[in-house]
Amino acid sequence: MRYISKAFAVAVGLLAIGLLSSPVPAADVLAGKFTLLHPTRWNDTVLPAGDYTFRVARTMTNADVLKVRGTNQTIDLFIFNESACEICRSASLNLAIRDDNRVVTSLELPGFHVNFKARQSAAQKREELAKSPSPSEQVAVHIN
């Protein structure tokens, strides 16, 4: 009987520890907002013009999660901070402009920089290299 009560106490203790412990949630590193004046492609998603909020959350892996939220569109991206950016003093979302199309190329926040590579076919890359450098645009990012 004594053995059963000790085993029962150990089992209840382990169950309590398991129920009370929860996984560590991702911690927000940076948060802010920006406004897009034109529809803009970000990876495979087109964000309509409008106001957006964002959050960069640290995970338990090497990747961070970038969550972008707008009225009509949201995207979640796993990102890898490419460097503790020494020259990234201002906050901006950098866009390349080709014809009237805008594509996000990078995000710069104080001490944080990440590039977004546009997926292109080999023919598109050759055509782009033959053209003059594409104009760019910076969208101001406001950090909370």
C-alpha cells in the first residue's frame, strides 16, 4: 500500500509539472507599421495598397518569424537576420520598381537587415541584367 501511494504521488507530481509547464512563446524582437501606396509583391504574395503592421518574433530556432498584417492581406515569413547590421540606422522597406510593378527587396531596421530574393527564371535574369539598373523606392517604417 505504501508503495502505491508513493507511486501515486510521483505520478501526480509529474502530471502537474507537465500541465503547468508550457512551451516558451516566441518573443517579439521588433514591431511597427508602414503604409504601401501601391500594390507590392512580397515573395509570392501581392499586398494591396494600404496600412500594415508587422512583428518580428524570435523563435527557438535560427529563424525569426516576420508577421505582416493589413486590412485585406496577411503574410507570415520565416526570415534569417543576415547580419547585426551596423549601418542600418533608419527603418525602411526597400522596393525595386520595374514598369509599374513594385517588389520588396529588403527590410532594414535598426541593427537588423534581411534581403528577400525575387524568384526569377534564367531568361528573366538575363533580361534584367541587359537592362539598366531598376529604380528603387523606400517605404518608411515606424517602429513601436
